[in-house]
Amino acid sequence: MKTARLVHAGAALAVALCIAAHARAAPTIAEFAADSDFSFPTLSPDGSKIAFVTGMEETRVVVVLDLLKRERRALMRATKDKFEVSWCGFKTNERLLCGFSGTEFDAGRPFSVSRLVAIDPAGVAEPKILVQNGRHSETQYQDRVMDWRIDDPKHVYIQLIGAEKMGGPFPDVCSLDVYTGLTSIVQGARSPILSWRTDRKGMVRFGSGHDDKRSTYITRDSEDHEWHTLAKWELGKNDFGVVGFGAVPGTLLVEAVHNGRSAIFEMDLSEKTDRQLLFSNAEVDVGGPIYWPSDHRIVGFSYATDRGKRMLFDAAAARIYEAIDVAIPNAENYVVDASRDGQKLLIASVSDVRPLDYFVLDRDSRNLLRIGSANPALAKTPLAPMTPIRIKAPDGKILPGYLTLPLGSSGKKVRTVVYPHGGPYSRDRWGFDPLVQFMASRGYAVIQVNFRGSSGYGEEWYEAGLRNWGTVMVDDITAATKWAISEGIADPAHTCIVGWNYGGYAALMSAVREAELYKCVVSIAGVANLRTLTMEQLRFYGGRFRAKYSIGDNKDELKAGSPLRATEQIRAPVLLVHGDDDIPVSVEQSRLMARALARAKKKHELVIIKDGNHTLSRHEWRETLLTKLEAFLAANN
């Protein structure tokens, strides 16, 4: 592929963004909190249209854009009560499917649900909610499409739990008619299988799941053969994980440990133990697979060191990505959709100083067309670069992380926010983070650290954090804070800690263990009582095991690791922010923490966001958060 025109387009884009950026002041709270202007995009099979979600007349709508006529058509609302679009995809040029995620209640407690809606892109027929009749109509999750059946214009394969199994988690694989909503079972549910996969020919050929004791993988050679056990292990001790089917018939691509890091192997299903190493990295774990969207084949794998990287074993895909990276430099670029013939590509592009942009590449004409931005306002203003850092912990371990300095800062004695990530078994990575950029735009340096327990750095690193939420992980966060002070970056008189989810817990626990280190503390959707969290996990399938595995079950250790039990040791002012429809972390965690702080006569503020979910996914919820956060940091840091 020639790339001259692509290079020109990318250079022009960079210059335009730079000129526009320097003409603007710092973004407002409303601009940071704004809903995405262009989200969940999908390209039609013929490449002529893009469907996406955007704002229109103060509501969220699903829109279709005709790329030839440059015309938009609103198709339906993207938010309805407690439901909002979570993905969209074209089945055919005449049928668009969108998944809606939402919240329902059982005995007053929120739980997640999803629905599947079929839409006519021409806007003639009314949208239709599928899976509303028959034995699967009460399924909690109704949008789990597992195979798009490219050669069948009317059906997809979807995983659904039947009515007679309500309360049980084991799904049928159903063929779903995307026009009528009728389903027929292709593969019946089997205990303990929780997830099914089709092979490259569309046959249901692999299943995985677990009970209270063991993980189980099953497979079969053809639809005429019986299912047999491929592997079975004690729960949590899996030797390998299945990524997908390989290009060679009868092969699986599996993830397994190689030299202490997750690596990718090819496994012949007829020779279970015969694995051939396909790709590994000596520094970090291999991440997820990269799919080529026109036919959903795996073309490579992603991984992240200081920045995201990729390994492509498909030569054609590698050439295309190389051209894209030249055209859109200093960014992480992804092919997220494609026309059926593969000649038109939908590309997502993001950097540390730019929110998601979307482009369409026409491979025939070699034209690269920018079609939308997740946040046009932030794309037009200067934002703060994210710099990789290395921090030496007291025991000599090197902790990877990132430093974001406010624009114009000297980098010395800066008001600072330490911002531990959630999960906790996630990781921070290079890229656009709106909360980091918001704090930097208000004059704060932001420190992020991938403490032990973070994913991506190997088996030993990950396992060091298990059942060490308030000890090893918090120690590494403390080490990062003290490093920033010792390097002269952070002003010790103006250093706070802010966290979301586990990060909120870590912020509270850091205030307990390092009472003099932080001048203020912010917990967003954070955990305050580990014992209560373990009890909350029991309402989910497998929750007992996950809680014991990651948090532990020793009552004394759970008590010692709960900020709720040690409020007397907290000296810094505390801000607690929580949505009252939070499912992963109950709002009661923050309510109980506020009561405990009140009893201890500690300065604090509790902000409950009505109807807010765990991620505060709507702009009005985020605007409340950012308004409170800005004022709290200004008053206390």
C-alpha cells in the first residue's frame, strides 16, 4: 500500500489540532464531563454507512451517517430510563444490532441486565427489542452475540439462559433471527460451562466454566462427535487459558506462562500436550488478541510496556497497520471495524494528549477521512503529556508508573495528586485519561503507579498482590508518593490521594497507614470494609471463590485491612463520592465510612449521586463528581 496520501493527511491533522489547541484556555468542567460525541461506531458491510451514538437535542441517540451523501439520520434514543447503549454492530446493510446495558433491582439491590435491539438503518421500520418471547425471555443478559454468522443474513448465535434455569448461570447457544426475535437452541446448556466458542467454520466447538471446586474445558471434533474433557483443574490453578481458534484447522491459541510471563501458544486439539510457542515478551505479559473485523480472524496480539504495542503475524494486517501508524503518528491506533471486502476500515486513534478520534481509511483511494471525536472540545485544547517513570521501592523492586505534569510546570514542588488505579488487578497504561487530564488542567501533578498486584507484569508481580490489598499494594503506592517528594516533584505540603474503586479503598487505607503523608483523601466508589465486600460477593456465581482468592477470608486480617475500622488514625479531610446504583461496590460502603468518620469527629463530606452507576457513565453524574473534586482539592491541597 502506498502511504504518501496517508502521511499528508496525518501531518495536516496534527498541525490543525496544534493550532486550534493553543488558542484555547483550560477546558471547563462541562467539557470534561461531556458524554462522548462519537461512541460505539460500526461500519456497514458495504462500507457506505457508519452507525454511532451521539448527543442530539439534549439526549443520546443512535445515528447513521451516510459516508457518500454526508447525511445523518437519527434512528432511536440511546438512553432510556436505566438503560443505555453499550455496543452496536451491523448484521447486514439493512440490519443494525445494538446492545443496551442497564440496571434492575431485586429486594432493593441493583443488578446488571442487558437487552438486544434490532434497528432498520433506513429508519423505515420501528426498532425491535429481540429475545422478548419464549423460554429465554427472562434471561438477565440478552446481548451476548458470540458468532455473527457472516454468510447468514438473518441469524446470529447468542448465549442465553433459559427460563427453567433462572438462578443458574449455564447458557444455551441459540440461533437468533434478527428480524423476528425467535430463537432455536443450537447447543444446550451443560454444567459447569459458562461460555461457549465457535471455531473458524462457525461450529460450537469449545466450552469453559467452573463449579465451586474445578475449572473445566470441553471440546469436540465435529457436530457428530460427543463432547469430551480437554482439561480440568483445581479452581484458580488453570494451566492455560483459551484465546481463540487458530488459522490451522483443529488448533487453539492458548495463553500460558512462559518464563514467568503470559505468552501465546498454538495447541493441536488432537495432541493436547503439544504446544508450540507463538509469541512471548521477556518484559511483560502478552495482552489480548487483535481481530481483523471483516472476518473476525486473529491476526496478532497486543501488549503494553511503557506504551501499547502489537505483534502481528498476519503479513497483510501488518502492512496496513504500518501505513496507519505513519499517517497518524504518536498515537495508539486500532482497526475496529471493516467492510465485508476489507477495503474500507474504521480506525480508532488515541494518545495521552488527545481523546479518541475516528477515521475511515479507503484502501482503494488511499484516503484517510476523520469522521468524529469522542470529545471535540478536549481535542482542541492543549493537554498534559504522560511520561513513563520508574520508582525504586524500599525492597529494591522497580515500580513502573506514569507522571503527568500540568502544562507550564517546572516539575518542582508541584501540588500533587497520587492516583492509584482500580481493579485492583488492572494496570495504568499510556493513553488518554479524562480524570488525569482534569486534575492536571487544574494545576496538579498526577502520579500513577502499577503497584504489585497489577496485571501485565508477570505471574509473580500479580500474585504478590493477592490477599494483600491493604499491605503490599498500599506500600507500593506509599513508595511512589515518597519518591515524588524525594525527587522534588511533589510538594509535601500539598499532596493528596484520589482513587476510584480499589483506588478509592487504597486512598482511604493510605490515609490510615500514612496519616502525615497526605493532606486530603478522595474515595470514588471505594471500598471501606473488606468483610462487607466479601459478603456482597456471595450473591454472584463464583463470588465466594473470587473473594477468598483475591481478598482472603481471615477475619482478623479483613478487619485490620478495613479503613472503616481505623478512622481514628485518619487526620486528612476525606471526600466520599458514590453512585447509589453501584453494582460492583455497594453505596453502603461509603455511607458506612461516612458514619464512622462522623463518630470519630473527622472532617469529611459524603456525596451520593442519585441513580449513578459504578463508572458514573452519564455526563450529569460526572459533572457532579468533577465539581466536588475541584472544590475539595482547591480547599485542601
